[in-house]
Amino acid sequence: MLLSIHMPAYLDSVRKGVATIMISYSSLNGTKMHANYDLISGYLKTKLKFRGIVTSDSQGIDRITSPPHANYTYSVEASVNAGIDMVMVPEKFIEFIDDLTLLVRKKVISMSRIDDAVERILRVKFILGLFEHPMADYTLINQLGSQEHRELAREAVRRSLVLLKNGKNGEAPLLPLPKKAMKILVAGSHANDIGNQCGGWTIEWHGKPGNITIGTTILTAVKNTVDPQTEVVYHENPDSEVMKSHSFSYAIVVVGELPYSETVGDSTNLTIAEPGYDTITTVCKAVKCVVIIISGRPVVIEPYLEKIDALAAAWLPGTEGQGVADVLFGDYGFTGKLARTWFRTVDQLPMNVGDPHYDPLFPFGFGLVTAAREMKEIQ
């Protein structure tokens, strides 16, 4: 399973000259990957002939022991002897240097192992020209965030959206939405929030809700796209009274996960942020609705699927929310496919194609396709 599922990408990357590979926090058969000699030195370096740098994850060697850092000298020994060339130590680097030096002096770690690590690090730096040009080139920095870049990002959003449902049983497809309508509702915690669209590893480490940078929210994108005579009403979490007091032609509900990275995103239930499901229920039982999910992974949606007329996964579209509207309203068609299986319930996980119990809500590679609508829309 390891060779058939996980290794092909590594083999392909090594063949194409990837320069660095980072070891994960995970374990295999009880052995922490940061101490796995057989896979690091035996398979990666010897069998695949990887000549680049093997680096640890941040404080990854600390986690060789439980609790972490319980026997740091052993962690240094086990990781370096396993084949890690560069160790990421964000704070206690003096302790690492002292322990490594002691282990080399005692010949617990051989000089040949140190020479191998140094040779690999120097090789990559020489190839990159870092000794001749150690500083970054700022020549093109004024192009960051340019309109050309934003248009490319907008295209990436259009092409990555995955349409999971389009129309209830026996009914006509809801998408693409008509641009010309009397009044439409845009709702949801993620409809008007750049930070939620961007997720983690952005301006903030773990991400942050709010308008953290310049960009176009999905709400603004909808307003930019619909007919000038169409009234767009925004309620983050409308109640039943709001739904009764308006005659909406249709609704766009944008909900999803709050921003996260690393362990901040650990979840045992994989649900969207409150009050997302309540918003879906309230809106979709009152008017035809398309639900847009903003998330870094599949999330629980099956219990609400029957209520929804159309469903699309927008993943983390970043600053260019206009790309979402481009596809919703038919200027471009949906073409994206699921890069991983969408589960029914978390009890099914882990679940991969080929498993005996493979019973997904949406299978790997699924994605409905729509054509761009070029004809003039009528009300």
C-alpha cells in the first residue's frame, strides 16, 4: 500500500530533480518517520538515489519521544543517523548544536554521516547559486498583486471549483444562475469575508477572519456580476422572518470552515463553522438555493444535501472571489473534479478508492460539468 499509493509522487519528484524533501510528523508501524532509517536512508537516498536535502519538520525530532523532548539527545542521535540532513529548530538551537557535537565526539554519530549532510546542503546551495547571489532579487517585486497576477488567480478559482449537485430530483438545473432577477439573497458567514476565503498560511500563520488584505469577496463578486437592476440583499445569518418578509428569486449561501493551519485544523467531526448548517436549513427551505462551501477539505454535508438545490466546493479561493461568480452565473462552465473522495460520515474514514467499504457521498474524480452560457438572459 505504501509503495502503490504514496511512493509514485516521490519517485516522480526525485526523477525531476526536486531539491528538498521534508519528513512528516507521522509514524509507520509505530516508528516515527523522523527516526525511520529504512525509508529515509534506505529507500529515499539509496534506492531512489535522492541527492538533495532531507529536512526535518519544525521540532519534528522532538516528537520522536513521548512526551516530546523527553530525551533530546536520543532524538538528535536517532534523527541524524536515520538520514536527516537539516534539522529545523525554531528556538533551542544551541541545545541541538551542543548535543550533536557531543554525539559526534563520542562517535555515536559518524563524521561520514555529517559529511553526507554537509555535502547535500552545499550541493543544493551551489546549484541554486546562493553563494554568488545570497540575497533575493527584488527586481519584480512591484508586480506582486498586479492585475495580471489577480487575473491568473481568478482563472485558478474558476477551474478549481467542483460542482457536486445541480438541481433536485426531477427538477431543472439551478446553475448557471440568471443575472437578471428581481431580488436575490446572499447569506452565510463566508460570503463577505476575505480572511475566510484565504484560510491559513496566508498573511497570518493560522489565517484570520476579516478583510485582512485587498481582494474581492464573493458577495462583492455577485454584485459585480448581476444585472444593475437586480437587488442584492445580504444577511449573514437570516432568520425565518427575513425569509418571509422578502420575495427572493433565489439565494446564494456561502459557508465553510474557519481558517486554520497545522494542528489548529485538527478535527474529529469535520463540520463547518456555526451557524453554517442553520443558515443552510433556514434559507434553503424557503427559496431555491445554491450552497458554496469554503474549506480546505471535504466536510460533513450529507444530512443537508436534500435541502440544497445546487452545491459547489470552492475550496479556499483566496482573494479573487470574482472567479466564483464567473462560474455561478455561467460566464464560464464548471470543469473541476474532486481530488479526493468526499465522505458521507466521518465514521467511514479513512476511506480510499478500492477499499471494500468504499461508499462515498461523492467519489474521487467526481464533478458535474456545465457549459458557459453565451445567450442573452431573460428574466
